[in-house]
Amino acid sequence: MSTLPLSFKKEGVVERHQIEGTDPSDRYFSRSIQVSRTAQGYQGTVMYEALTVDGQTHATVGAAVKSVVDKLGDFGFRRMRTRANFKGRRYLAEKETWLDYPDA
């Protein structure tokens, strides 16, 4: 596994975060946010049924994930929380702590 800083790595998916919450029809959901490295920073993407949400590009992975959560909130998703599941190819075995996002 490479120990180069992300700034030297190629563009593409660098982390996957699990997101859970309640959809607009009050059903529980669990999906994966793919966080990709771009020339400008990091961008998260999640798919839920026919909806694909792309967050804005940010300087950090955490801000990219929050951007996706905020956009889902605009669609009526609630009670969301996330945690990192993969960093590169390394599976974190659900050891990461959940990060809760308050409803707006």
C-alpha cells in the first residue's frame, strides 16, 4: 500500500463512507458515499434509488461527505449519520465512530 500523500495520488475513489438515515417517505436507508479525489479536491457521490447526489468539491474528505449529507437533507432525508468504511482498499471493519448530523 502506498504511503504517498493524497496530493500525489491519481484521481479516483479514495474512501467510501456508509450513510444511514430516514428517507423522505420515513423509511430507513443505508448506502455508500463514494469520495473521489479530483484535481480540485474531494467530491462525494451517493445513489439512492433513481436519485444520484453529487456533493460540491472541498479540500477535505469530511467536508465532501458533509456536502452530500446537506444535499440529501434538501431532498427531505433526515436523521443521517456517516462513518468511513474504506480508506483506499483498506476495510476499516466498522471500527470508525459514527458521525451524526442534526436535522436542519
